[in-house]
Amino acid sequence: MTEENYNYRTSQALLRNQFSGNGKLKIPIIPMFQEKPGDFDDLLLIGFDKTHLEDQNHLDRMVHFFLYDYRFERVWKHPDNDVEKLSRYRAVLSPDFSMYLEMAPVMQIYNVFRNRWCGAYWASKGIRVIPAVNWGDESTFDFCFEGIEKGSVVAVSTYMATEHDNCCDQKEWFIAGYDEMLRRIEPEKIICYNTPFPEMQGNIIYVDYERSFRGEDLDAFKIGSTSSGDRDTIEPYLIGKGGGSAYGADWKPNPKKPNDWKFLGNPGDINQTYNKHGELYETHIGPDGKADYEIHHSDHGNPGEHVNPHAHEIIWTPTGPSFNPMDMPLKRFIQRKEIVSMTPLIPANTPEQNQFVSISDFKWCVDKGGEIDFIWDGKEYGISHSRGRIIAYLWGQPDTTQYFATADDVLNYMVGSDRLRDVITQVTVLDRTI
């Protein structure tokens, strides 16, 4: 055996066995957090992806990892690289590696181990660490609370379990695990990132994740003269994930967007809506009470690319309805579906309700097959789909049509002297079909 091979075989990067643990899995134990006066007074958190060695504005915060795993995989692969930076903050929550319900059990165990190992390692370097706790279904309860001493301070997030946007809540899953955590750990305090459910018991320290950023100008998150990221609104600073189903909760109409209700109804109904140009959309409800196609009596401001009228098939996924972006002849639908009734008119969204809250929101709409009508700097623009590509154009001027392969590509479209990416959350959205 060469020295190189020996060093690799015995390295802690491979073995990860320097921290003792209880039970057959030997999951490392995170030492109990030693509270200091004021630790939880007016507590705010900061995401790991917003931390920086030069940060002087947020050192009184605790660092959280309620983010998608790819944003912090580095702390497992290269645990030494961030020790100096993390040690400057008030405390650090252990990294919340995913525990999705659909994960293979061995991956759930692995992610619990990584959570506790990183926490124990940082604690060994003098960093004050609070365990972040997550769980799957009941089959995970025998290992997902390991590595945390009884009476510890812990942290949880309710974000993915809470009803938000077009997602139903996953409260039943969350409360089952939360109650088991109380029974097994008997925590001294529970930091709750996002609004607690009324059913949650214990000494809860509620941290409003939006307030962590809404209390100050976003420029406070710039390092020197450079922004900490390509962030157009507050939304991308917020939580990325929390737990529950990897596919998210079941879709539901957003109560703040009345136009969402066109996708549901009685089988055979035709829900009617009008866009801001007074053009009719007819949404047919299929046998399962969900929309299966929609007829647009519109050319979407581009008669060279859209027949008026035309139809779109509606496809349902775990994240809700999507439009087949291809225009389809009406006869494909009308000849094989019986119209039962015309329902009362469903009100259109206001421009404020249609506004894109982030770049991600815009990309989601485009990827779902949405067609968009917006105004910027006094000019009206359209974004839709034609022949397998995304198109952008000045409304009513087909000769200005430009073609793009992806939603990311269309964000580089120039609206006047501005790049769409830079202004998409500021434009006035007259209509978006999804």
C-alpha cells in the first residue's frame, strides 16, 4: 500500500468517525447550546448563501440552511472552508440537508448524519451551534432525532408545511414529526423559522423570515459595491425548501388571484374569462373537475404566429396546470367533448395580482406555457410560444418577433433600452394565462 493510498483510507474526509454517537448508527452528537443573555432577543436569521467574510451588518444574526441543498453542499465536502466566516456570527444552525418523504431511507439516514456531523465539527472549532431538525414520515422517527441531547435548543422551519402561493399545507405531516420531536428531545427552546401552527406546543422563538429582510434596504446585503447575488426583489432572499414532499403540496387556486379559479369546476363546464383587450378565453373542465383545454379568441398581439381562435391542451402535474405551448385546431377538442354549461364570468386578475414577484416567477410562467402581455416604458410587449420556441415582440407588430430557446434566454430580450431580466418585476402585466 502506498503512503498516498494509506492517507486516503484513513482520512477523516472519508471515515468521518471522529465524533462519538449513540445507537447502532453512531450519528454524531451536537453539543448542547450554551445560551447567553440576549441570544434570542429580537432574533433574526441570515441564509448561509448570504454570509460573507466582509459582512459587517449582520453579525448579530444566526446563520440558517433552510435552502436547497445545492446551495450549501460545500460545507460537507469542504468543512474547513467556511469555519472562519461562520464563527463571526452569533450562532449557526446545523445544515438542513433534505429529508423529503419520497427519498430512499438510506439517503434520509445519510442526510441526518451529515446534519449532525457538520454541527459537531463546527462546535469542535468553537462555533456556537443549534441543531436544525427535520423528519420524513413515521419510519424516520427512530433516527431523525438522533445526535441531539435532551433539553437542547433546536430549530425548525414551517415554510414548506404552510399553505402558500398555490400550495396546500402539509400540516398533518409536520405536526406528527414535531410532536414526536417534543417527546424525544424535550427541547428547552424551539426556533421556528416562519409562522408556527397554532397546534405547536413548547417554548417557541418565532422568527419572521420576511422581516429578516423587509426591515432594511436590500443594499444592506451588498458586499462592498458588489451585490450578493442577482436579486430583483425580496423573494429570492427567502426560504428555498423545508421538508415534506419533494413534489410540493397539492396545487390550489391562489386566493389573491381570482383568475386561478378558471382551472376548476364541474365536469363539462366552460369557465369564461376576458383579458385586458376584451378577448374571450374559454376554459373547459374535464371529467375530474380540472381544466383539460382552453380556447383563446385572441392572436396575442401577433397574428403571424397565432390563429384566432386557437386552443391549448392543459396538462396537470404535481405543481398544478400547465399549457401545452403549441396552438391547436379547435376541432380537435370541440368534436370530442360535450359542452354542458357556461358558467358565470370569472374576474380577471388586476395588474398588481399578475405582477411577477421574481425572475423565478417569470420563468415558471413561461415554462408552464404561459402567454404574457405587459407594458414597459409606455410600450406594450407580448411573450408567447410558437412552433416549439418562445417568442417576444412588440404588441401588434409581428415584424419585431424574436425567437428564444429557453426562459433564461428570453430574459436577455431588450425592452427598449432595458434588458428584460433587469425590469421584469417592475413591468405592468396586463395579462398572463397562467
